[in-house]
Amino acid sequence: MMRPPVLIDPLEVELSAVRAQGAGGQNVNKVSSAVHLRYDIPASSLPQEVKERLLASGDRRITQEGVLVLKAQRHRSQDMNRADALARLQELVDRVALPPLVRRATRPTRASVKRRREAKRQRSEVKSLRRPVQD
């Protein structure tokens, strides 16, 4: 059962250009090629359960107010960094869109318990044969 992907409204995303960090010579000091993406999760049009899972994810990029802040500076071009930031946002939303599978506890089979106990018995036997002989 495939669910349709959760689409992010581009009007809800706030993008701003900032100067990138790190090496880059004169270009890094002149050009604002990095992109800051801000996405207000509580005010977004995402489904309520997706919002809750995203806020509960414990991601350190989500502020106390529920605003997700991403910084994209991998590329030299501002357009590529903008596309990278939007793709990372979509990936983050897609990751929490599907509810986690509930783990149901199961018991080991009788045969696996028997094999485990037999292996333990053999290992015990090997170790007991290594001990010094008692008079």
C-alpha cells in the first residue's frame, strides 16, 4: 500500500541567502551563496500526525517554537544550494510521513531454544576440559 507523498507548499518555506562558511578565497567573502531555509511546522499545511512525528523527532535543527532551520552550503551556486535545502526538507518530511511499524513481541521456537541450550552445554564442556585436573 503506497501512500501519496506529502507535498510541501513552497509558500510556507522561507529562504534567505547568507554567506557560506569555510574555505573559498575571495569568493566566500563577497557572494551570499549559502541558503538558510526556515519552515514553521505548527503553522504548515502538513497533516497533523506528520507534524506531531516531526516535532517529536528530537532533531536539533527544530527550535523551541517548532521552526525547522536548515543551512545549505554544499555547492558554490545559490540556486543549487536552494534546491539542496528544499530536497533535504522534503526528505525529512518523507522520513516521518509513514508511521513507524509496531513491533510485536514473539517467542523463540522450541527448536531454537534447544539448539541454544545444546550449544551452551557443548561450550561448557569444552571449557571444563581446559581446567586443571583435580586429584
